[in-house]
Amino acid sequence: MNRININRLKITIDTEDGVFGTDIPFLDGFNILRARNTRGKSSTLNAILYPLGIEELLGGKNAKTMKPALKDKLIYKEKEVAILESKVQLEISNQQGDIITLTRWIKSSGIDEKLIRVHFGPALTKVEELISKDFYVHMKGSAVEEAGFHTFLASFLGWNLPEVSTFEGGDRLLYIQTLFPLFFVEQNKGWSSFYVPISGSFGIRDLSKRAFEFMLNMDITKNAKEREELKVLKALYVNRWIGLKSSLQEIAETINGEVTSLPDKPILLEVISLNVYDKNRKLISIVDRIFELESSIKERENYSVKRISDVAGKYEKEVKEQDLLVLTLQSEINSIRQDLHLEKNNMQTMSENLKHLEIDLKRNQEAEKLYRLGAEIDSTFSHGICPTCHQHVEDTLMPPESSIQPLDLSENITFIKEQINTLIFGVKQSKMVIQSKETKLDTVTEFLNKARRELRLYKAELSENPKLPTQENLEKLVELKVLLSKLQEASNSFEKIENHFEQFKNEWRMYLSRLENLPKHYFSELDKKKLYYFEKEFLKLLRDFSFSSINTEEISISHDKYTPIVSGFDIKFDSSASDNIRLIWSYVIAMYKTNLKFAGNHPGLMVFDEPGQQQMAVKSQKQLFQVLSGTKGQSIVGTSLEPDEIKEMTKNLTVNIIDLGEDYIIKPIS
């Protein structure tokens, strides 16, 4: 069923000489509206647009787009009659069979032209009291607010209009007005292009493409929106990842621990871990270390207080062991510092070499540009002459008998780039080594300080009164408790961040899933099928309409603009005037047929005002009528053909002919 069906059009004009107007019923299927030229046929067809708020298709907004015969003065019996008030009413139905009647005033002393009154029912067909509601059009909010008429109309037609990109960089609704050029061909500008821009483009980028894509319900609009959204999401996720990674590293630094090595970009990790050094300077998980400390503290608290005399022998042994440990740790620290010094010097050297290579690369690239442009590059050195002292020098360090040739500019640039990439990788690795060694240095230094404290404590205890309790035992207990508290705090913070990581993983997994579901190419497989079918139907219609300017086998539909091309160029440059009209016939009808095949967003309505442009052959118009008569949906053709011609051309066709006679369409209403 059609999304929109024109049931009836009524124009009412109040004048000094009484009420004038016209009342035209339309049927489903093929309709021909016939009248003599200059008698108001185009004005009547264009009036369909006015109560729909689509008169921008005519080049402007509001009542100024209507002909003077509808708002200023009309001619009756060769006399000009002044217009006091006028309005247009349009009865339409949608695919659910709902009927509404739209009323919009062209000229009124009390009602603004921006107001559209909607009666919920067939107000022109049945005389009964109907519920009505007023809406506004061509004002801010007309397309998005509840009282906006185009918000209501889009809902009535079942159109979920998308947000599309603008020239300003943001997004904007694909306004309902932008769709009508694809199925409503008015007489003045409609036959000049496949898509005649409406008055103002609303700042929408590639407007005709976006309208075409929506009409065929193509995935490209949705996918483009999805890609933009995923691009923004990725940037947000990367920042969150870096923040979580930084928080983990800060926790690790407070306890001289290490966290799982995390990359700079998000990945789906199985687990992350925080490790610390135990009393033997081995990395274990923070949970295991906390368990060790708790056990050690409990053990010390359960033992009775020891006196110095009880542990004198043990302390003397501890002094010797601590002396050896201090020397070992000091030696290890010296070794780490030496390695750090060498690694930092190595990184500095690589960084300096990297700067020099980047300068060399720029110079070589500039020289290559000049050389390609034909500049005279100083080549004396390459000929064995020093450019400074002009004495003979060898231009290579290789022996004269060698057949190896020096690199030219292009090869040298490639070689320098490879060196730069190698150095960049080396500097990055060096930074990681330095960070690791600095962490290890801090840890060993802490162990050394602890060993020195214990050594001083043992020595001090041995010089004390043997009957006193050991200070070492008391201080050790306090130290363990302080360390335990510090590790527990770090562990709690780590657990919170770990939970954030788990939540992040779920969100990142959803992001990757959405990314994976996007088509790898610009068009989805379904979009390709739609474009192929559209092209096939378009070419078939051209042949049916006797298109002859170009061999149709050379014609295709551009996947860039969705318009016909020949050898990459606009087909209209190679077509006759009448064949340009045939192109538009075929384009509009092919779009409707593609909609039927793939359930698109086409409204199911096609309007052609004077399709016999450019002295179109009667035979071709007859072919058009045959196609429209056999096409599902509603089509309306406005023509000034003679009644006999129409009768002959529509013989054996299913058609509703509305002949408005030879006089002006706007007549007195009894």
C-alpha cells in the first residue's frame, strides 16, 4: 500500500463576485489531469504541495509561491475579480488506510499562511463533524517539535527521517521537503535535472545523495552514521584506557610493584595483575604478599617477648649476614645504575641520530623535488671534484675496481626512512628498558635501606642490656603492619580499577562487535543489489521509451552521485532535449519500482506535470502512459493534450481521466 495517496484536492476562493474554486477527486492508480494551456492546470497541481508544506519545491515559501489567480485576482468572463480570501484543502490517506484532510490558507485576514489545520477524517468527502488540530510550518521546530506539521506528516507517512551531515560539521534532520523532487516533477524546473534542489539546501552535505539513499532505504546512511559514532567512541575508549593504565601504574609506583604490561591501545585482556617483591626480592602477586605479611604478623604476635640475652648468638650471625647482604645489594645497585647510565646514553645517541636522519631526509626530499622539476642540482661532487676547494676527491669510499654504484636520491630517501623506522623502534624499546630498570633500582634501594636499618638495629641491640626485650622484634612488628596497611590500601584501589577494566572490556567488546558488523566496503551487499536493480530497471525503461541518443549498453548508474553516466561523464551532455525528458521519466519510475522490490521508503506517489516537454513524440508519451497504467501505486500526470489524443493514447489502459475543459479551472462554485 502507498504511504501517501491523494484522494481529493479542493481550492476555495472568496471574491467580490462570490465564491470560486475547483474540486478534483483522484483515484488510486493512474490519473490524467487535462486542461488547456494557461488555464490553471500547473497552478492546480502545484497547489497539492501547498497544504503539505512542500511549496519550497516551487522556489520559495508560503503564499508567494502560489499564482496570482489564487491570492490576488482571477479572471472570469474576461474580467479581473479581486480575491478576498483563499485556501487549499487536500484529502490524503496513508498505507494503514488512515484519512486526514489538510487545510492551509493562501490569503486570510485572520489566519496566518504558516498554519495548517488537520481534520482527522475525509472532510471533503463526507459532511460530518471531525476532530481537528492545528500545526505550524516553516518555523523553527516544524520538523522536530510536536506542534510542527512536518513532524506530524513524517509520522503519518511512517518515515523515520535520519540525521545527516552538514557543511558546518554537525548533523541535521533530512527534512521531508528534500525528498519530493524524487517523485514530484513540476513543470518549471522539474524537467531540468534528476534532482532539482529545493529553495535552500538546509546546509546538508550531498543532499541529493542522502535523499536517494533514504528513498531506497539504503544501508549506507545508517552505516555512515555508525562509522562516525564508532570513530568518536574509539577516541573516548582510548582515552579511558590510557587513564586506567595510568592509574594502575601510579598504584604500582607507590609500592614499588609492577603491573601487567599493557599496550597503548585497548585490547581484550584475560586478566590484569599487580605484583610486588617479597622478602627474597621475587615478584609475587599483591594478594600472596598480603597473605605472607598477615601470617608473619600473626606469628610474631603469638610468640612471647624475647630478651636480648636469648638472641645474642642469633644476632651476631644476623650481623654477619646483613653485612654481606648490604654489600651484595650495593653491588647490585651499582650494576643497575651502570646499566641505566649506558642505556640512557644509548637512547640519547639514538635520539640524536634520529634528529640528524630526519634533517637528512628532509634535505634529500627537497633535493629530489627540485631535481624532478628540472633544477640544476650541484653535481660537482659526484664528478670527483670537491665543491669547496675544487680539488680531486673520490666520490665513494669503495675501491675503484668495485662495480657497486652509490645510491641515487630516491634510493637514499628509502634507506634513510628505513633507518628512521629502526631508530624509532629502538628508542621506544630503550624507554621501556629504562623504565623497568628504574623500577628495579627503586626496589633494590628500598631493600638496601631496610638491610642497613636492620644491621644498625642488630648492632645496637647487642650493645644494650641483655635483660631488655629486643627492639628489633618490636620495630619489625610495627614495620610489617605499616607495610601491610600500605599494600591493603593499594590492593583495594587495584580491585576498583580492575572492576573498571572489566566494565571497559564489555564495552570494548560491544564496540568491536559493532565495528565487525559494518560492511567492509562502502556499500553493503543489499545496497549493491538495490543499485544493480535500479540500474537494470532504468535502462529497461529507457529502451521502452525509445531513448536513442546513446546506446543504452554504454550507460550505467554512478555509485558516487547515483545519476546516469557514460564513460564517467554526465549523460545529459550527450543527450537530445527530448531524451533528457525520457531520462527523467525512467529515473523516477525506476526508483519507484526498486522501492517495490526492496520495500524502501518511497511514498508510492508519482506526479508528472506536462511530461510531453520538448515536442515529445506522441508515441513516447503513449509508452509512458502504458508504463504508468501498469505500475502499482498512484500516479498523476498533468497534460494539455487534446481529449482525442488522450483517448487514443490510453486505449485499453486503466486510467482515471479528469478533463477540466477549455475554460479556466477556477470557476464559480454554486
